[in-house]
Amino acid sequence: MDISPECHPATTAAEAPHVQRCFCKTCATCMSELDLKEAQASRPPIAIVGMGMRLPGGIRSATDFWDMLVEKKTGHSEVPESRYNAKSFCDPKNPRQIRTRHGYYLQEDSAYFDANFFSISSAEASTTDPQLRLLLEVVWECLEDAGETDWRGKRIGCYVGTFGEDWLTLSTKEYQHIDRYYVLSTGAFALSNRISHLYDFKGPR
């Protein structure tokens, strides 16, 4: 193959569209990577400064959780009687019955939620999703653990991940009991919004 300049004269990018396209694509990729690195470098570091939790096994704090891991414990337990009578429904030999009397359950009863502490009426508290009741308490404990006291009116974001809408399903069955608290007390969409409202978080910029 002859690769001498006489056989392959020099060309500009404009005269070779495929070269121009490759150059532009490579340049754009480099610039986007550079912009991303600069954006990451300008961001303040992320740190976990406070924790609050409710986990099976009576876990209520990071210390409890750490002890459980170190001691190789588990939150596995029998179904609490407050949920349902597992003995009446458990039959490993019957395919139409449940096959276990054990699971992972929170020990706290959401009925003992301190509504007055959050300026929520007893009527509203009784219809509020237990997930929200727990979240309100855990958020307070998280802020307390972090030593934060000046959060009201600040640009703080609240992000909630949730699974299941059991309370919504149960509430819908009692349609005659639906009241003015129904929408904000049962929808998963309202969890982070209610927390932000009650704690006066203004969200990120």
C-alpha cells in the first residue's frame, strides 16, 4: 500500500465530512465529560450526619442496628397477634393456607403515635397512614441525632421511597368513613409533602 503524500494529499476537515463528524463527536464527548467533572468538583461533599430508623427486631437507632449486625442477630419473629391469628391460618400441608407463622415485623404500634407533638388532631391521626406516622417520628429523631435545631424555613429537600399502599386499600373499603383528611392521609404521594409542610422544609433550589 502506497501511503506517500503524493498518493494521499492532505485534506481539511471540511473536505472530509466523516472526519469532521468524528471530530465533533469526540469533542462533544470530551466537553460533556469535562463539564460533568467540573460540576462534581463544585458540589459540596455529601455526609450522613444524622440517622433515625425503625426496623424489625426492635431496631430504633443506628446503635441498635450496628449491634444487630455485629452480634449476627435477625429481626425474624412470629407474626404478632395484633396483625392476625397466624395459628388459625397456618397449615404447611394445605396449599390454600399460609405456610409460615414467621416474618419481619415492626414492634411499635402506630396507634401510640404522639399526635399532639406534631399539632395533629386525634381525628386526623386516626385516619393517617401508619407510614406517615412513623416517618414523622423518625425524621424528628434524625434531626435530633444530627444536632440540627434551625431547619424551619430552610431550603431542605425531603425524598421518600415507599412500597405498598395497604392503608389506602383498607381505607377505601370503608367508603362511608371517608372524610376531609382522606386524600392527604392515605396517598403515598403525600408522604414527603406532609413532612415538608409540618417541618417547614422549603425544598432544594
